Amino acid sequence: MSNSNQLKEALFQAERDTQKEIENTPNEATGCCTISSGGYSEQKSGITKASCDKQKAPGYTVTWKKGSC
């Protein structure tokens, strides 16, 4: 799987985790999750910080900021 596809899959997982988190804590803040690796970068709005941080892995740079991308 290419780096770009791996990053998209990581963001998709963050999105699924966010949905579960928001079901349990509806007022949880969401923001922009950016995942970078090997010269590629993908980002998605509406992700909780905890869900974004769960995507950290060797070789990945993960950042989150409140608000939209």
C-alpha cells in the first residue's frame, strides 16, 4: 500500500474512532487532524484530538488543531 493510501486509511480510522467518541461524549471538541509520512500529507476536519493522536506510529507525524482544515 502506498504512503498516500496508508495515510487515508489512518484518517478513516480516526474518523471511525471520532464517531464512537462523540457518541459517548457529545460535547467533545473536534478539529483538523493532519497525518504526514514519506513526503505525503493528508488531513481531515471534524476529528477529535484523542482519535487523531491514536494514529501516531513510527514514521508518521500527527498534528491536531482546533477548527477546520
